[in-house]
Amino acid sequence: MTHKKAIIDYFILLAFALALGCQGNGNNNEWYLTHNSNKIEESVPLAPGIISSNQIEYGGNISQKYKEIYFTVNDSSWKSSYPVVSKFTNNKLTTRDTVRFAEKKMQGGDTHISPDGDRLFFASRFNIDTTQNDGNIWVANRTQNGWSKAKKLPQAINSELGEYSPSQTNSGNIYFTRFSEETHGDIYVSKLINGSYQEAVRLPKTVNSKFIECDSWVSPDESFILFVRRSEDGFEDSYGFYDMYISFNTNGKWSQAKNLGGAYNTKFTEGSPSLTHDLKHILYTSNRKSKDPKTFDGSLDIYIQKFDLENVKSKLSF
């Protein structure tokens, strides 16, 4: 009887331990809320002290597969920026580390992880084959030892103008912003067909205007796009300096973009939106703790907030 009771007690303890492990382990679909309340309704800084700090952070892009958060850290002069990662290990987000490409650091920003987590895109002014100082989009592949050496994407994407804010979808298509004196900044897409990127095409006027559109994040299935518009330029629906917008893709046609509204935008700057894999939380950058909406200093942090796509769609009358 004693031996039998010991066996039963063992399995009870084992089951209890497993239950505790499942409560807090990395399999939790909302592991990225580790340093925040699991009952997020209003916006809060993401992982205070780990991701959002007194430095300049922006971006915020999650790999659910590898349980990592990629973002960009900039110095106060905005002359030096680096892709950074915070990994979820031992039931918590670890201290952030500068991303290395083939074990070397490389300056750049607008960091974006592909939907499958195996490619890392970013924008950089670094060039080894030209004297141009325009921004270009680069990509690295995940390897067993980290990330490969970064390679610049082809001319179908990288022109003599500045390209920034890449976002790749399940199809391999890449959306990004191209800046010019004529349009200031517009969102383009380069489609991946038979393994080759096609000449980039500007999205229609339902998304782009004569002012600045940037920081696009496109859902993996390309059914909708989140992006940022410089709203102080005279839009009736504007809230602040830069606002976040949304447009839906129906049968290949992009709807008239609409401001996400006061639930997400403030009189300050909001930018770099992205959604978690389950579309239940939105990450974005804001300087709402700054005294000046146009000041990008240590008050620029990454925020997280609950997001209900269907509610947004209904509320904005799409």
C-alpha cells in the first residue's frame, strides 16, 4: 500500500508541476505580455525596462514561432540606429541584444521579421558599392548560428531614392515606403513572382496622398494594411502629428484608408504599427509622454494595446 501510495503521490506532483509549467511557459499565446498586465485594454509601454526605456525605441515586430520581439534603438542624435531583439526565455523577455549579421553589427532601422520568422528585413544607408546615401532595404536569413550576412534587395525595390519600412507577407511580396521630392513618401509593393521581385508599383490614391505615407504593416494574407500618415498636413480626420490608418484589400482593390481613431491615435506622434499573430494586440510607437508632439527623444517608446479587427472594421464603416 505504501509503495502504491508513493506512486500515486508522484503522479499527482508531476501533474501539478506540469500544470504550473503550462501556466507560465513560452507556449502561452500571449507570452509577449510577460512584463505587462494580461488584461490590457488601454495602451501601455511594452515590457518596461526591457523594451521600452529612456532610450529611443521604435518598431516592434513579433515572431510567434521563435518567441522574439524585434525593434530599433536609436541614439539621441538620430545618426546611429541598430536592429535589436528581445527573446522570451525562462518564462520572461530577456535583456535586449543588438542583432548581429554573420556575427557583425550593422546600422539600420525599420526592422521587420517575416511571417515565418526566418527572414529579417531592415532599412539602412550603409553602402559598400555606391557613394549614394539613400536608404535601402536589406534582408538576412536565419541560420543555426543566428542571422546570415545581410544582402541588399534588388533594384526592383531599391532605387536611387530612399526606401524604408519593409513589410513582407506570406506570398513573399514586399511593401515599403519610397521617398521623393514629388510625393514626399508613398507606399509601394514589389510582388515576388517565380522567385523574382517585380518592379515596385505605387499603391493607389485610396492609400497614398500627396503627403507622407510610411511605416506600413500588411497582414500576412494581404487582406488589410496598417500605415502612418503625416496628419498635420490638413486631413480632416487627423488627431496629431502622425496618425495610424487602415485600408482593406477586397478582390485586389484597396479601400479608402481611414484613421484608426482616438482609441489609438493622440495629438502626439503614433507610428510603426504591427499586429500580433492572432491579430488581438497592436504594437506601435508613440511619443505621447513628450512635451512636444514633434520631439523624438527618450519618450519615444513602443506601446501595446488590445485590438479587435472586426470591431475596427465595423466602427469605421468598411
